[in-house]
Amino acid sequence: PELAGVRVAGLNRAGTVYDAEKRTLGPPLRFGFAVFRHLLRHGREYDVVHTAAFPYFPLLAAGVLRRARGYQIVVDWYEVWSRAYWRRYAGMVVGTIGWSIQRACTKLRQHAFCISRLTERRLREEGYRGTAEVLPGLYDGPVTPSPHGNVEPLIVFAGRQIPEKRIPLLIRGFAEARRTIPSLRLELYGDGSDRPAIEKAVIDLDLGDAVLIQGRRSQQEVTDAMGRATCLATASEREGYGLIVVEAAARGTPSVVVIGDENAAVELIEPGVNGIVAEAPTPAALGAAIVQVVREGDRLRASTEAWFARRADTLQMHRSLELVERVYAQLD
């Protein structure tokens, strides 16, 4: 890309970041080595090296050369995983190695930006002792709630279809909600490795007439679907932020999320104001939360619109960029 005032330096060839289910190791390692070579040659040209924490190896490369090349490091932390979650995600051996690499990154001298209070707290629990600030928002859409038109008895999910999103659990929760409100329908937007399990759940629960697996669609189609939905619902166990909650609220649509130690999306929910937090990752709890949102109807949509109107300014991406600029100005 060509951007005014920006020099884009391609350091190595692109690779596949994900295999069938998990993140791959090769491309992040190669990119880490490429960043090391680049900073070894050109590091003195930079006052600040600003990087995402993940996939760790570029950050480690920047940390190794920081003193010798005289720059400061600013890091965006989107997630910080506990050792227990690392082991659950990747197994005992690989998970412990991953957690150890993450922990090494927390020890580097840096100024940290976090995208949730959960991430900021985890960062400190994992050993970080420097300055850490929570970015106010990541939303980059309209700042006025869009007219929602005719709302349908529709539940919408949008996101990658991977095990962490627990979409089969969402389908079972939806089935529970239909016992109370038989007219409900569910539309699933996105694709991923868990699609066979999702299709099986639909068949096993005999929901073929009520669940539509839409696959990948344009952002406009997803936004339109959220606008006509009674609520957005997700059973995800891990979210670094939960931007989809804000995107739904911009359409006046409340959300259902599930409480969990790895789920920062709950920070964006004011229960009874812009959605409901299911009290447990079970079909019964999810179904009850969906039913509660549907029954709240227009009252909850109105309060969701009001929530978004109050928060829209601080939830926007430009507020986070303003904070980054202020930090840059204060760096020695």
C-alpha cells in the first residue's frame, strides 16, 4: 500500500497464520527473525518501535536490540493468556512454552496499551511492572445509531467458526430458547474449522428450518442482519475486546454474552441496559438470557440505543489514537 508520509517495508513473504484449527508457528518465527534483521540494520533510524505483543517473536527481537539501537518500545496487548488457558489451548508442553514466551515479553521494558481491563489486569499478574493504559475504544463506524426498521424474531452470530467461539453451545442454547419462543430463528455469519461440528449440531437438534448458516458475507450484509435482529448472541469463551457488541449496539441491537475468565466482552455489557450476560456456559443459561432479551423487546432496544449514544464518542478508534499520540509526546 501507498500511504502519505508512511514507508511500508515488507520484511518477508506472507505465510499461513492458521492451520485447520490452531495458530501456526512458522510464519511468526520467520517474521520475528526478519524484524530482528531489519532493526539490526536500521534500528537507529527509529525513536519508537510500536508493535503488537502477539505473535511475540517480533517483540522479543525489538527488545533484544532496544538498548543497542536506542529506541523505545510501545506494545499493543490484545490478549494475555493465563498459564492454565495456554495449557488448555495448546497442551501441557506447547502451552507451557507459549506461556513462557509471553511472560518473557512482559519483562521487556516497554509502554503497554491494553484493549480491555481484563488484559491490563492479566498483564500485571504475569509480571509486567511498567506503565499500562487501557485504550478507550476500537469502533470505527457510524456514531449515530442506525434506524433498525422492522425487528424480526432473529438471533444473529457473527465471527470465526472456531472451537473457542463455542457455536455448537450457542445452537443448543438457541434450542432451549425456542422451547419458550418457537418463532425464533438463528443466522450464523462467518466460517472456520468448526463448521462441521456446527452443521452436526443443527442436524442433531433438528433445527434445519430455524438455523441458517450464512458463511462469509460482506460487512454490509452482517450489519443489516444485526439491524433486524432481536439480539446478537455469542457463547465465546475468549474475547480480547468484543467489538461485535459495539457494532450491534450501533444498530440498536442488544447482545447476549457468556461470563468467563477469558471473556473481556462482558466489560461492554451493562446488564439490562444493552444486553445480558449469561451466568454460565450452559444451554440453559444461554437460552434463558436469549429469552430475557427477546421479552424485553422495545424497552431494551431503546436503552441499547441510549447506551451507544452515551458511549459512542469514547468507544471510537480515534480516541485511542489520541491517547497513543499523547504517550508518544511524553516519551523521553
